[in-house]
Amino acid sequence: MNNQIAFIRARLQTGEWTFGLGAGKPLTTIMRFAADGCIQGYEHPNEARWDIMHDGLVIYNSKAIPMWKQVRTADDETIILQAVADPGVHFSLRPTIQHNVPLSPARFLFPTDLSMTPAGITRVLLVGSCLTALYYEQFSRLYPDVHFDYIPFNYAGSLPDCPPMGVETYNFQYIQIPLRSILTDRVIWAMRLGTPGFLDQVLEDGYGIMDTMLDSALGYNKVHGLLTFVANFSVPQMNIVLSLAERHGAGDLSQVVRELNAYLARSIRKYNNVVLCDVDALGNSLGKQYFLDDMIYFYSHGASFFQEEWDRAPHNRIEAVPALDTFYESHQSALLAAVYEQAVSTYRTVRQVDQVKAVIFDLDNTLWRGQIAEDYRPDRQPWPRTDGWPLGIWEAIHHLRARGILVAICSKNDMALVRERWESVVQPGFLSLDDFAAIRINWQPKPENIHEICSLFNIKPKNVVFVDDNPVERESVRAALPGIRVIGSNPYLVRRILLWSAETQILHLTDESSRREVMVKGQIAREQVRSSITRTEFLGSLGTEVMISRIANGEDRHLGRVLELTNKTNQFNTTGVRWTNEKVTQFLFSGGLIFTFSVKDKFADYGLVGVVYVQGNTIIQFLMSCRVMGMDIEYFVVDEIVKKIRSASKCKAVNAVMMKTKDNMPCQKLYKSAGFDVVKNEKMDSILFSIKENENCISPSHITLK
């Protein structure tokens, strides 16, 4: 191996890389080149392995066929790759942001550190006023790998019956209702602002106009269930009042816009599959002085400023109009990137792409400064300070818990010492050991401890984030547990990544999400009892109750939990098929049935833990949370569902579909063990089962139907 090859190989294995079209959004921002020749951080059969050949990088697919070859390296270390099958196609590999390099506003607000797979956005519908026209123009240029369509919308009822392309082709639509249409031009006459009750009437009228415009703009959502993001309004930069005494009062136009934003947030909750995009928050972070046009244009316009072409022409002015950017610095490109990335981040959350289910923390130099054994000894004073980032991490842990994300500790330390000094070290006492669902404080290798925690939580490493300050420990965990995400090198970044990443957000806080930690602790207690008695004694002692319900329509309050379970459950999922809100709505509209079941025993109320999709006399999908596996719940539910199908159908034979995946081994014997027979097995991974009219399913006797 010559020096050049060695240099390229070493450089590739340092840090992480973005991979994608040079001008477009990369397919991934965390591609890693492992020492064993595997590509990590981005899972796609076209990019599976790598090697250095003839002084350049070659990327192979999963069948060891060359897909990309390096053609040159740019001055900024970007590696230009050429598609082997199509030399006209070029992609770029760029080193990700390094230490001490400021983050872009979009990356600051919407971290991609936990993103493993692309969002898969291919077509977006933009609906709105002139501001949306700017989005359309610039997004089409900045993100050429995504198709954007634009429909002008300034008044209610102005949407065409159908969008430019079929509704099913859009990943989502982005709606921007013009503020001017809501406030109307009467607010321009400022003398009226001092009239008693004037702005109160403007606000009241604005609510009614907004209701009408929102309902009109959501036409495609109401008819087709199209996922929709609605932008709120940018509050003017300065309080618009006639006197300082009226700030945030009845004569403050800025306060009216704030109230409209609050009303908009409440209004969209009435609709299904509609989510707010907080554009005003973007402006507050980026600085409205760099884009909002209210220092030039009238206050209710609420768009982005630009140099107007007609000011470039001579107008016989004594002094020519100078270039706008000589006195008003524009960050319009940063705004556009932030608006788009906010939509992408929201989409990833809605679709649960790379969702995080648990975060595991190291202790020393991660939850606090220094080492508890050395820096917090009674004879070592003063101790490291706890204000600053440690307090931020402690609060972040509680926010994660509130979202239903499990938190755990994995630390090489002395458990007795940690317990002894915890209350003295964690000051103020915002965090206790009881706040963690699992604790592994010992001297075992961290990969072993994390594997135990994953087993305890019934989750896979790919759904876990590990936070550790030690690069050696991070790499050992990454190598031993493929797919796990590791962070922690910079304590100033950890809180923002954990709280602001799309992967740690949730669309709906379900009852199950809010109780997840309690349920897991109950599950752990249940498993401790299980190990001490026979299985029959254990099951009989649980006092298990199951409640079966039916999803009535697309407005059902449990639909969020149904989608959460459907799109997160892998092991006990008979087909592995993922569903969107739109697909569920159409399925119910076409006569499909969706049943849910909840489980409770003496240890915990596990909430809604399973979903059964039924079409005609066929169970097309059965899925169940791993937390109730081993209790024979699945057999009880299958028997009850078969009874429901038979009572509603003239055909008394009931069918069931099983599609084998690499993950669903635990449920592959479900139907056979329940009493079904195989009737069709055309493919090894797809099987049709059936149980005849005169046959009954196996049903456990230790479970009661509630």
C-alpha cells in the first residue's frame, strides 16, 4: 500500500461524511467508512462497502458490484464520485462539520446528528401567498432532487379541485395563509388603532376569516388525508403601539398577531394529519432584522425583504436609491434553509424516521464535570461547578422522560460510591437515580451493559442513543452494537441534539407514551417474579385483563397511538407493513376494520399495546408491543378477533396473512400455534393461513376480557 492510498484510507475513516447530489440535500449526513470495509450510518444496498483502488475510493453495492468511483478531490476536501453505470451522474462526499466551525442556522435549529436514513421526500405541494412563491422559486433551485409544485392562495375558495399532480404523489403539503388576508387592510390606517375596541374587533374578525381560509386550504387534506404542515405568522419585530403604556395591551397590533398564532395552533388540532410549523420561532432565532420586511413594507405583509427592481431604474431623485444590502443585511438564504429543514424535521417526526426510544448516559464528565471518585472526594474542595451544561442535561433528561423516551445509566464506576455521593454531587437535586428506568453501574464492558439494557427495554440498538465523553468507549459501543447512535464529545452540543432532533420528537403524547417509564419498571418487576416460579404459576398469578376496541374513523383519538405502534413495532409484527395516516383513512373508508387491544395486570397498566388490521374475513396484519410478549396475550386476542369476524361475516372461515421478515421471528408461529392451517405458501416469506368454520382457536384461560 503506497503512501497516497494510506492517506486516503486514513482520511476516510476520520469523522463522518455527507453523501448526495452536490447541489441538493444529501441523502445522509453521517456516512462512516469503517475499518472492516463496511459503510455505516447510511443503509442502502447500493452503498454497502468501500475500498481504495488505483489511488481512489470505490463504493460497492451489497453484491460487491462497483457503483461509484472517485474522479477527483476538490479544494475543500470534497470527494467527487462518478456513477460507474452512468458516467454523467456525479455525487459528492463532504466531511461533516468539524469542531470549532459554527453551525448553520438550519443545522443549529434542526440537528441531524441522530439521523441515520434519508427522509425520502420526493414531491412537495406549496400553497400560499407571495412568500410561498419565493419558497417555490428558491426551493426548486436549492433542492433539485425534490419536486415542488405551487398553488397561489390569497383568499378562501381559491384552490383548484385537484393539485398539479396526483395527491398520492406528494409527501406533504405546506400551507402559508397570508396575514394580510386575516387582518385586512383596515389596520394600515394607524389612527384607528387608538379607537376603543378596534383591534378587539380586528382580532375577532380575524378568527372567523382564519377559520374559513384554513378550512378551504385544507381541502386536499380533508378529502384525501394529505399530510399537511401549516405555517404560522411572523410577529412584527417591534411592538406596534400608540404609546409605551399599551405594549401587549388592547392597542398593540403585534399582540393581535401573537393571539392569531395561538388561535391557529388551537384550530389545526381539530383536523386530522395537520401539524403546525412555527415559522415565527425561526425568525426569533435567526433574527427578523435579517429578513422580515416590516421596516420597509406595511406591517401586515409579513414577508421577506428584497431589492425592488423598480428602484434600480432612474426616478429623477437627487440621490439615487442605494443597494438595499448596504444598510439592511439579508440572511434570506438562511431563512429559506431553516423553513425547509423545519418541514423536513417535522416530516421525519411524523413518519417516525429513525425514532429514538431510549437514551443511555455515562456519568463522569457526561452528567457532571469531573470524576465522582476523584473530583468529589470530601477532601477535594471546591468541587466542580454544576451550573451551566450539567443543569441543562439534567433538565433534558426530564423532557425526554416526559416524551416517553426511556433513560438509563451505563457507567464504569463503583455503584456504592455513586449512591453515597449522588445527592451531594447532583446539586440542586433536580435528578435522582430513581428517575432512570435502568441502571448499570459496574466494571463490565459498556457494550455488554448496553446490550442488557436493550434486552430489558425490548428495543434494538438502532433505537438507542448512547452519551459518553470518552471516544474509546463510544467507538467500542459503536463497533459492538451496529446501528446505535453515540454522541457526547462536546457537552455544549448534547442538550440541543437530544431535545431538538426530529428523532426525539413525537407527534402525539399518547397515554402509553406518558406512562412508558412506569410500565417498563413494572415489566422489570414482573420479569423478576417470572424467574422465581413456574410459567403456569406465573401466568396464573398475573390477573391479566385485555380490553379490545375498534377504531371508528380517521378522527379517533387513539389513531396516533395506532400509527406509533404500527410503525415502530418490528419483532411482533406479522407483515412489517408501515401505514400512514392517509392509508389508514382510506382503509377505513373502504370498509377495513382496525381493532386495538389494551392490557393490564397486577404489575402495570400497559395501555394500548396491539393493533389488528382486518379486511373482510382476513387478518391482514397483527402487531403487538414486545413489553407484553410471553404472556400469551396474542392467542387470546386472535381468538377474540376470529369471533368478531365470524359474527359479522357470512363466511365463517377466517384467514390470516404472515409475511416473514428478518425481524419478526417471535411472531412467525402465531397462527399455526393458534390453530390455523397453511392454505397457500407461494413464497417462502409470504404465507396465507386459514381456520375452518367448525374449528376454534386456542385461547388461554388465565386472561379475562374486560
